[in-house]
Amino acid sequence: MAQLLSSQTAFAYWQRVRAAVPLTLCLTNNVVTNWTANVLLAAHASPAMLDDESESEVLASVASALLINVGTLNAMHAQAMLKATASARRSGKPWVLDPVAAGLLPFRTTLCHRLLGDAPTVIRGNPSEILALAGEAAQSRGADSAHDSDEALPAAKHLATEAKTVVVVTGATDYITDGERTLRVDNGHPLLQRVTGTGCALSALVAAYVSTAVDKKEVMEAAASACAVFAVAGEMAAEKALDRNEGPGSFAVYLLDALAVLDGVALERRMRS
């Protein structure tokens, strides 16, 4: 049974990130690079965005955390990713895999399975991606899922156990599992699905939060806290946009603002209990 993440736990990791301002190296897709960097800045993390293999290995060893997002993949980026994850593993740095559209296209699916060999600290994906990475039949519409997170939870637990990692499967309910224990976050808003790259940016935020964890229990809590912070900020942004009869464009700006001003009071008031 999934345990609901408490607002007190989410706030504790929010405080850690604010204090640490973790340098978060992102090898991510070119559709969302600027957006992801702005989300990290709004959340008081420090983004580093690059995709060159001659630099990824070095920076992965000194950054606080690493994000690998395979959204707009090519052979050069794949080599940079493999060098970065190998470096992070050697250096003991946490890293997050976002397996965008895994299972749909062979090149990225094969790469994601290779990357599992470098022991990702967290895998964050939508239900279709998690199902596919766990070896189960899944349907997707590009980067969008044709399944809900409840359907994918058993596969997420299996993948977490097999890969010895924490798996975050996001949807109407976000589930965070290490294969034995499961946390959940029930917050969020449908407008989050109307802006390109919100899932990608969440994966980067998970990396920043996980950099403050000291053991696997804390990795779960930190990843869940990133989901909670992002989801609550999404609710705050949606309320402002809808109150003004505005749409996804304004919502995206308000989401950055909400991440910047979010505090323990908002988490306490808004998180589902």
C-alpha cells in the first residue's frame, strides 16, 4: 500500500535544496533545455546544460547531480550520456534517468537499457515508459502515456527491484517506489499536461532534490518531495491562470513564479492528507 508523503517531509527537503543550491547537470532534449534551466533556477537549484561528450564526463564528476533525458536523441548525445553516467557512478554522484518514449523507438530503448548498467539513482517516467522499461507491453503517443500511473505501479516496483533503484511513475497520482516501499503524491493539475517539458523539468528537479539525500530511504523521500513541490506549484499556477481566464502560456510563467515563492505554509495547506 502506498503511503502518502507528508507536507513536513516535503518541506524538509525543500529547505535542504534552498540551502544547498545544488549544481544539476542536465543532458536533456533540445526542446526543453531553456525551460528546464528556468525551472531549476526558480526552485533555487543551479542548472548546467550541455551535451558534448568532451565536457560531460568532467562535469558529471563535480556536479551535485546528473539528469539524463533521451527525448531528442542522436548518436553524439548518446555517447555523451554514457560517459556522463559512467563518471557519475565512479564519483558516487546521484543521477536520474528520464526514458522519454522508451519502448516506442529501438535506439532510445536500447540506450536506456545500457544506461541501467550505470545504476541510476532514480528512474522518472510516465506510465508507458515505465511499463516498457520493465519489459511489459505498453502503448504511448510519442512522449505521452496511454496508461495511468495505477496501471504502471506493479511494473515500477518490479523495475525498482531488478535495477536496484527508485522508480518514480508520474500521472494523476505520482508513485515513488524502491520495490518494497511506496510513497505517493496526489497533488497536481491538468494544465501541467498542456505545457511542453513539464515532465522533463520535473526529472531535473528530482535530480536536484535527490542530491540532498544520504541513503536510499532519503532518496525516496527526496524524489517524492520534488514531485510534491512541482505538483503544488502547478496547482498554484493553475489557480492564477484560470482566475484570469488565461491559458497554458500564462500558466507556464506562473508555474515558475509559484516554484520561486512556494514555502512550507503552502505545502502544509495544499498537500493532500
